[in-house]
Amino acid sequence: MLGSPESAMIERRSLHLEIVERVRPLIVESELVPGSKVPEKALCEQFNVSRTPMREALKVLAAEGLVRLEPNRGAWVTSVTVDEVNEVFPVLTVLEALSGELACAHITDGEIRAVRKLHDRMMKSYADRDLALYFKINQQIHHAILLAARNDTLTKSSEALSARMQRARYAANMSEDRWAEAVREHEQIIAHLEARDAKRLGTVLADHMRNKQASVLRWLHADEAEDSATG
Amino acid sequence: MLGSPESAMIERRSLHLEIVERVRPLIVESELVPGSKVPEKALCEQFNVSRTPMREALKVLAAEGLVRLEPNRGAWVTSVTVDEVNEVFPVLTVLEALSGELACAHITDGEIRAVRKLHDRMMKSYADRDLALYFKINQQIHHAILLAARNDTLTKSSEALSARMQRARYAANMSEDRWAEAVREHEQIIAHLEARDAKRLGTVLADHMRNKQASVLRWLHADEAEDSATG
DNA sequence: ATAATAAATTTTGAATTCATAATTGAGTCA
DNA sequence: TGACTCAATTATGAATTCAAAATTTATTAT
């Protein structure tokens, strides 16, 4: 046993949570492919843990909506469907708006400067046409705003739903027009944040999220078309 | 073994979920007292299940925020604190507003009539000064609106947070004035729903929730005062 | 060759076991 | 009495075991 490298092993505190935090990115990053079966045994071997904590972790991931448990048939990676997008995004939209409003009330000057730095770096990544970097910084900005809202419940709810949507790797599909629009929205986001204009920041964040929803839907439809063409 | 009555036993499908749905009300109804240890062994005996599915269930309940897991010290029933109320209610408020807006778009005439019936019965319970019944129907109304929103993600998120707040059994503390105010708000809720006025329904539901938050906070403070007086 | 059935294998769900950590309680000493 | 130690007990976390269900493979009949 134990053919896995040292770095893949887990020893600290709450084992099942440790596993949740290791398996979740595998799902979010689509390393575990949507619609496929979660390879329970292989994951146990990979992390060198027994089935008990792994199965506990899968139950938590099921509660988060990242896997679906079929009685006597195991755990399956959920996939991003049109219906799911149309369900999750409206919720995410109001949470995002709330995070903006609360952030304006609680964010420190130092945190605003930090977001500004992220924003400027993101603009550079746009100028450089570095989509991957753009998306990474993008997420960091949204995360920073959530943290500034000083509401763990909001952060947890929002990031759980975000994780479900993040699996849609629609980035590659994003049009030049949409990218330019997103950039303009982000200019407004940083401006309203620096002005601590809660209402306007909430509104633009909500609009931003609705546009993202539309973008993800376009990606989903393109994906479907591709499937029916090649498959 | 097995001194528990037939009705307390569990046999169907997904055992851990079955347990979640049995233990959750014990927490929401405060039969498991806030701040106390979850009696894992006793619950296993009560439901006649082994520790494995019980512990899986506790992990799910921890994800929902109803219990807190302390490594090597077991599971503890979380209690409703001022900080938690001030965190959860703002989120609940925007979700409730969203549910109203979506409900206006999707609710059927039949469902509206059903909510109207609930509303009228609730008004009668108010006239009868039957607080317990009032609260029960109240919840049914909010649940009916959530269902009419046709968004499972929203329903799940909202009811998970509601469950956490429901443990605050602030009803007994609700003032006559607050009760009268809540009733007026409900008159508006049913009116806007029947008019399918999404924006206004969203707004009044949000206001209603904010008033509820204030009411819960008053109850919490009264409770604290009582503690420092008697304890 | 194909479909249907039956046997073998694997996977799943849940009980049990076992090592370790935490708690309790008895005994000791100031 | 009260604080402190250390043994006994209990609870916890996680691996293992075991029965049942599902899946795969082999076999038979058409």
C-alpha cells in the first residue's frame, strides 16, 4: 500500500474536511469529469485514507451540490446544466449585490487599495490578452469584496454556489465583446467601491453577474452544438 | 438491544439522509439544547443505527451550521448568537425578496388561492390569539412562496438559513405591537402576490424579514438579561 | 450470433473493531 | 480543603469487516 507521494498524504485535524477541501478542487477544475462516477476507491488510495472519511466527505460535497449520491450506485460528479445555471445565478446575483453593499460599509482603506492593485493587474492581463490570468485575478477581486462584507454566512453561501458554476469553464468561449464589456463593468466596480457607494456597487455587481449568466448559457449552448456535431 | 418503539426505527433508502431529517427537527425545535453536546450514542440507540451513518449525518448538519464539530471532542449544538443573527438575516432578507419576485413570475392561480386560504386562516389565528398556530401557518406561507419561485437552489439555501434562525423561539417574546405590525405586513404580502407585483412583493418581504431580525435581536437581549438576572 | 440467464466479481452501505485522545475519578500531598 | 497527579473509563476518529446490491463475465438456449 501507499504508492502515493508524501505530498499527497493527509494527516492533520479533521480528516473528512481535509478530504472535502482536496476533492472539491478536483471537481471545480473538472479533473473529475462532470457526469462521471466519483472513483471512491482510487481517491482513497490517492489520499491514503480509508473509505469512512472519504464517504463522509462525499456526503458533505453532495450537500454542496458538487456530487449526487445514488443509493447503492455511489457518488456521481454533477454537471452544469442549463436549468442549474438558471437556478443558481439568480441566487448568486442577489448575494453578490449584498456583498457589494456590505463591503462598502465595512471595507478598510487598506483593503480598497489592495483591490485597486488587483484591479490594475487585471487590466494589465486584459491588455496582454492573458485570459487565464484575467480570470484568476477576477476571482480574487470578488473574493476580496466578499471578505470585506464581513459576513461568513454570506461568504460561505456565495462561494458554495460559485464553486458549482465555476465548473463551467466558459472562459475560452467568452467573446471579445463580452470581455470588453466585463472590463467596463469592472471599471465601475472599482470606482463605486472607492467611492463606497453601496447602492451603485450592488447594482453593478448584480448586472455583472447577470451578464456572466448569459455568457455561461452561451457557452453551454455552444457546447451542446459541438456535442451534436462531433458526438 | 432495540428498546425503542417501532415508529422510531429507520429502514428506507439513504440512511444518513434519513438521520439528517430526523435529527434536524430535534435541533430546530430545541429538543437538543443549544450549546450542549450532541448525544451521539443516545441518538444511535434511539434510531437504532450504528455510529457510521450517524456521524455522516452530523457532518451534513455541520455543513448546514446546525452543529459544530470539535476535533476529538464531538459534535455540539450551535446556539443562536447576536453575531449569527446579524450575519444570517441580511442573507435571508435578499433571498426572501428574490423568492417573492420569482414567485410572482411563476405562481399559478391555484397556488395563489392556496396562499390566500393560508393567509385567512392565519388572520383567524391572530384574532384567536393563537400564537403557536399563527407561527405555524406563517411558515407555511413563506414555504409556499418559496416553492412558487420554482428554484430549488433558492429553496434549499433559504430553508437552511431559516432553520438556523428558527431555533430562536422568539415567538413568546414578540410584543403585541410587533405582532400587529407583522399582520399588516402580511396583508401587503398577500395583496402584492395576488396582484403579481414582483417588485413590491420583494420589498415588503425584505422589510418583513428585517423586522423579524429586530424582533429576534430583542428576544436575544431579553434572554441575556434574564440569564444575568437568574443565572 | 444474439438474447437471456446464471455465476462470479466488484462495489456499496453500514456495523464492528481498534488505536488514540479526552474525560472522569481516585489517591496524594501541600 | 484544595490543587495536583496518574490510573481507569469513556468517547472519538478512522480502519476494517461483512452482508447486500449492483455490475460484469460466463454460459446456455434459441
